[in-house]
Amino acid sequence: MAKKNLDLKNKIFEAYSDQVLEYEKEPKSVFLFCKKNEIIESDFYQHFSSLEHVKKAIFVQFFDNAFSLICKEKNYEAQSPKEKLLSFYYTFFEVLLLNRSYVLFSLSATENKMQRLMSLKSLRHSFKEFTSTLIEQGNMHKQSRFTKHPEALFSEGAWVQLLFLLKFWIEDKSDGFEKTDMAIEKSVQTVFELFDNTPLDSIIDFGKFLWKENFKMA
């Protein structure tokens, strides 16, 4: 039964993304979507409450795929929080690359920034849970409670970082998205320099990088 449910969810994800790319617009209703893709409507509602729910869940699936892949690495548990975050980012953007056409359409279908952020609401929840765990692990190595960092605050900062990297990747025109890889490395380095209370050099370096790339993309 579990495999059957997973197969149906994956079918819905694939059908939804294929349909919006083929027609360059989102389906108008669950009824029409199910009819076109030969899905029993009651089965659809076993998994999703609406098409908007599907849209949000697709980005969670991207997260889950990336997280599943990094967890399968032999030395994952032994990695530092910084290494785990780097590994996640590189893998996550590889997953996004496989679905770049859909991501570009989904995040550019509306000019309303709030609506675009709503599409990422469920992703935000999953990502903040992941980064909160990393922050908790980092705090375990800090002896003084005064040097420990609030998980909620820093996980929110990590979410802002992910949004920045996502925007950077969308606009990146470099070969093999090598500039996105540089942005990932420099931004993660800066975040963990802040986390370890030695930020100055990395902040200056990262700031120069952002200024240079934003100037080019303007």
C-alpha cells in the first residue's frame, strides 16, 4: 500500500510539472487536472488538499531527495555542521538542475513576491528543521552558554541564505553554474565564521563577491 501511495504521489508530481510546462500555465481545477491525467479524483484528495498543495509539496520533494542522497554518504554522520550544510546545498542545486525548467516557471509565474514565497512555505519548514539540527550540533561543542546561538534565529538566517542562493542560481549564466558553487562556498563560510565569532575577513570577502556579481547581473 505504501509503495502504491508513493507511486501515485510521484505520478501527480510529474503530471503537474509536465502540464504547467507544456501549457505554460497552472491547471484550473483538480477535476480538470485529474481528468486530463487519468487520476481518480478521490485518490488525489488522499494525498493533497488542492493544486496549491501539490505546488508546495514539489519543492519539499526536491528537499527530501537531496537530504536522502547526502544521508547515504558513508561519512555523513561524522561530518561537521558546516560540511553537512555544504553537502546539502551542492546536492540540492543538483536536484534543482534536473528540474530547472519547472523551478524557473514556478518562481516566475507571478510578479507577486509574496505568492512566490508561499510556494516555498513547506520547503521553508523542512529546511529550517534541518538547519536547526545543525545549529544544535554546533552548540554542543560550545562550552559557554553565552557563545551558543538561538536555533530559531540562525535557522531563519539560513533560510534567507537559501533564498539568496536560489535567486543567484536562477540568474546565473556561468558555465556549469560555477558561480553558484562559489556563492555557496563563500556564503556558508561566512555563516560559520559568524557562528564561530570570527567573521571579519569572511564577511569582507563575501561582500566583495556579492557586490561584484550583482553589478554584473544588473
